[in-house]
Amino acid sequence: MTGSRREHRLEFEGFTYLCRVAESPDPVTGPLVVIGGMMQDRGSWAHYEKLLLGHASLVTVELPGFGAADPLPAAHGYDFLAAALRHLLVELDLRDANLLGTCYGGAIALRCAQRYPQHVSRLLLGAMTGRLPQNYLGMIPQWRAMVAEDRRDELADSLMATFVKPPDRRIPRHSAVWRMLSHQFRTQSGQDLAKACDHNARMLLHEWYEPIALDVPAVVYTGEQDHLTTPDQGQRLARELGAPFATFRDADHMFTLEQDVAHADLILRFCTGRPLTDLPYLSLLEHPADAAAV
């Protein structure tokens, strides 16, 4: 699927950030604006263009602190990042935007939708939790020490154990995803590591999730074998938001790579208002009406 592609460099409150816009020639829904995980950049989602551009434009974002954008000190919290995301939506006149936030990006996308609902049509939260995992928070001081002492291989092994399961034949592409992430973690630049340290420090300094009413349609989901932001955690957040919750069959925290075709299908179904029922790639689908009181 062909379409124009443009790179933008913008500035918010003195910080430069970037985004890539891949335009659909025949969109049936608003643009999908993606805020990925803390170690992802706007190129991490390039393979989704062929899956989505037949139906929606794709906007991949490197907010301050991400990718090639300016570093962002940890003193700036999620309200600042949500305001930067709103700045992008306004500056590029992205009307009826569908926000997708995965993992770390989920906190930013949710805060933006909560505070600026007039700019958001729908919200998708992947591998997102309302309460940060204590096992992750407990590792932050150790990771900071590994970075300071340049213990790259030890850091990479620790990150791998945190984010993904060991290679599992039951999960499609899992060995390939494992190898790719292992290489990525081992070859991060000093600047990449410094930004990741700032992201982790931000988790300790600022409220990750605020129970603010959400006035836009939302869905929460993750892989059924995600052991970082577990299905139980995602399900609890979905119930608090009054949103459907789903799990991808045969996938873990990295479902965006392991089940990209299924994920793209779910994105398009949700953004065009189609039901998510009876999808073979989902192992669980819970609607708000099905949920017990929290």
C-alpha cells in the first residue's frame, strides 16, 4: 500500500521531538497515533504500515525523552508528556485521532485522553497496567548501577528476563523476537541508556496512573503469557476504566511483534466500531458488563 510519508520535527516547552506520518490514500477512520515503549522509536512500528495504511494513516511519535528527540529530565512527569502529545495533535491538525499507547507509552496516551478528550476519538492501551509491577520497580536501582558501571551484557540479560519469556515454540516468532531484543539491549548507545534511566526515574517520581474519568471509548489488552504487565493487571485497569479487556493467544509482552497481523486487525476493528467478539486470535474478551465490581 503506497502513500506519502513525512517526517516532522516539532518543539514543545523548549524540547524538540519528532514524528513520522505515513498517510493512507483511502482512510476509513482517523489517524492512528502510536506512543510505544520506553526503548522504542518511530521506526519500531514501520512494519505496521503495510498492515494499516489501506485503512488508516499511521503517526509514530518520539516525544521528548524518546528515540532521537531531546533528552527529558525525570523532573518532567506524565502530565508534561501528555501535554506534548496534545501539542502534536494540534500542530499537525490530527482530527479524530485514535491513540495507541503500549507499555510505557500507555501511561502517556491514557493521561492525554483523560485530560484532553476533545482531541481523541478512541484509545487503545496495550500491555498497560494501572499499578507498576513491584518486581520491575525493585530492579531500577540495579539497572542504574549496571549502566553506570557499563555492565552491558549483565544489563541485557536482566532486561530480557524482565520483558520476555525464554524462547517458547508455542509463541509465534518468539525465537526471532528474543534474538532481536537481545541484540537491541546489547547495542544501546550511551544516550539511549541515559534516556531509559530517566524514564525509570520518572516512574519513581511521578504518579503513573491517575483515576480520572475517561470520556472516550477505550480497550485494554496484552498477551496471555505477559509476565511483566500481566493479564490480571490489565484486566483490573480495564475494569477501572469501564473498558473491554482482551488477551492475545500465544503471545507475551511483545505481542506487537509476535502477533502483528492479529494486532493490526484488532486495531482496525476497534477504531471502526466493529465488534471484537469471536476472534480466533483472542483467548479472552471481557466487556465491562461482564466484569465483577472492583
